[in-house]
Amino acid sequence: MEHEDPKLLADVAEALAGLTIDDITRRPNVVIRRILRSPSVATRLVANGGIIKRLFDAYTDSWEYTNA
């Protein structure tokens, strides 16, 4: 899949290091602030169409009804 980028995943994981599961699942503002502290990671996420589609699908709760 074109949106799977191991380097990007590693960079996102590094940017989110130290956050709790509760932060990640229930406090999206905390996650967004962390990502924005790393402008290159934020830019690469926004430029990645597959990531944007997954975010949209998750936000609209349609992710579970599609064939990822």
C-alpha cells in the first residue's frame, strides 16, 4: 500500500513517545500538538493521501466498513 512508510511510522512514534494510551485514544488535541512540534513529520503526514483517507474514515466511523 502506498501509504505504508516505515520511516514515517518510526518518526510519528518518536514524536508521540511518552504519551499514554489514554492520551492517544481520548485526547486528540495532545496528539496533534505533539505532531506539530515536528514540522517535517506533520508535513509528511499531511502529504500522505493514504493517511488522510484513514483519518477521514476513522473520523466518520466508516473505517470498519471498508476493505482496507
